[in-house]
Amino acid sequence: MSEKYLVINGGSSSLKFSLYEMPGEKLLINGYFEKIGFEDSFWTLKINSEKVRYEGYLANHSDAVNKMIEGLKEHKIIDSLDEICGVGHRVLHGGEIYSDSVEITDKVLDDIISLTKLGPLHHPGEIAGIKAMKEVLPNVKQVAVFDTAFHQTMPKENYMYAVPYEWYQKYKVRKYGFHGTSHKYITEYMKDRLNKEDVNLIICHVGSGASISCIKNGKCYNTTMGLTPLDGLIMGTRSGNIDASLIKFIMDETGMSVDEITNELNKNSGLKGICGKNDFRDLLALKNSGNELGILAYNMFRDSIIKYIAEYCFQLEGRVDAIVFTAGVLENNAVLREDIVNKISPVLGININKDVNDNIGYGHELDEGVINTDDSSIQILVVPTNEEVMILRDLCEIVKA
């Protein structure tokens, strides 16, 4: 008998949802509510690759959820709310409290609220989504799937910062890591593909947000993002790692507040900060036109990826089963993939299979594949990630437990 499960991703003024049928992980419908709380609210539903757009004022996330339910019934995806067996919520930060997905009890919700200080940009919208779904489906299990959970297997030497130890004891200042659902999905995929539980991987999740994880013996050993998603790689609008003294220096020079500088580092830095463009396609166009700042931003971005691949190769003592490229930018951009492989080739003995590489990505014949030549020392694969399916699997497991 088929069962239906909702996957929810709440933002500060947005709400994404997908409804799946199990078994089979069949996507029935998905949608995206935008500008919640603004006069020009709108939402889009996608059924069988066809999009339907609606407009209307959405005062809050509860309004969005009610419109979502209307849409499910209008398009005959469900006849009754009783058909929905569970709801899975993507939640940014589980701190040190949660190392796995959990059913959302009152205690769990209180914990998520208390962790807002670690996820101030994401948690308010996620909490609003949870509360709205609990109002509509009070008797259905709601499950929190934490972005940080997968990374909780890191050893202490890899998650601690060299700051006063009492900061960790009192305030839990440490590296947590993010994109955990994606890194977990790719790890599980590679275990099946290689028929090996104790896989050693370097997973490069590079989209607008970007992180790399080091997987040792099938578990996260290290990752690039830190206390917040700001740390690590250069990203679309995030700076990645910087000298912390920069913040006080800019405060003294400009009179900006810490909050204002933090906003700049999160929303106006990275690729956007260097060349004015945060979409990688726009960056490539700048680079290809010979624009000096476009070339600079591209080189900085590429080299930040290479730096962590090199670091994690050493952490794995050279015993790497595969390097995996995933997420929007690396799933779809053959030029960047080839450039990275050519840069690491002299040291790691990996060569690009240009014919395969050029044929993977949006608008091409393939969406995944092995892009190294047979004489390479390490496999390099392109594998599309699927964070929603990972949330769905955790949700089903907990609902059925």
C-alpha cells in the first residue's frame, strides 16, 4: 500500500515543500512559497514537470501551509489530510544535542528554538514551518533532519578551534559543519556503488553554498564549514574563511557594526564581493570575456576547492576511494571540473576523461559518471545530490520505527 510523506524547508520569508509517495520515492508535487509576509507574495506548484503560478498575500507561514493543502487537494494529489503519514523538516543546526534525525516533540522544538543563536538566519523560518505544520497536522509525526547531524562523528581535534577552551565549555564554540544531508546522501550512494562500508571519500558539494567533507571509514572525519555556514570555501555570496581580525579593522575604518559586517560577509562577499556576480554562470561569462575581476574570482574559487581536496587527501593518508563532485555548480560545469582535475593531476596522478566530462550536466546526455581516465590513481565521479530524498528516508525510518 502506498503512503505519502511531506518534506518541508522553511525560510525566513519562504517555504519549500515536496510530497512523495512511498515505497518508490516517487515525487508527486513540489512547490515554493516566496515573499511570505510581503504584499507581493506568490507561489509556484510543479506537477509532472508543469509549473502553475499563484499570487496572493501570505501573512505568515500558516497561510502558506493552508495554500499548500488547498493546492494538494485542487490538483487531486490527496483527497484527505489523513493520507499524509509524516512530515520531515530540514533544520539547519542541531548543535551537539542531535547527531541524528529525531521526531519533533515539545522538547525537541524547544531545543531547536534555543539553537537559534547558532543559526539566526535559518532557524526562525524553519521554526515557523514546523509550528505551521503542527497546526494543520497535529496528529502526524513531524521529524527534524539536521544539517549538522552527519558531521557529529568528527574527532575532537578536527572540530575544536584553538580559542580559550572555556568558550567551548560554556558556549559550545566549535566546528559543526553543514550540508550534512547532502554529504550523507553521497556517502550512502558511494557505499552502494563501491560495495564497501568503510569508504574513504572527498565529497565536494559546490553550489551557491559550498562545502567539502572528508569521509573516513564511512563517517565524516572533517568538513569545511564551521560554527556557521560562513566558514570554509569561497561561495556565491559568503566569504569563506578569513582573518578574524578583519572584522574589528573594518569596524574601526568604517564605523560599521558587527551585525552589518556579518551581513556583508554572508550576503555581499564571496564571488559577488570580488566581481559583482554570485551566479557561477554569470561569473564564467565574465571570465570568458576577459574581465579582470571575473578571472580573479574564478581563480580564487577554484583554488579554494583544490586547497581542501589536498588537505583531506593528507588526512586520509592518500587512501582515497573516490573524489565526488556534486551540487549545482560541480554537477553542471564541465569547465570547472576539468580545471580542478588538471590542477591536482601532477600530484595525485589523476587525468580527465574529457569526452565523458563534457557530456555530464544540465542539457547533456548524462547527469552522472566517472570522469577520470582508466590509468588514474583515484576515481573522480560526478553524482547528483538529493537532499530531499535523504530527508524522506530518515523521515520514513522514524515514522515506521
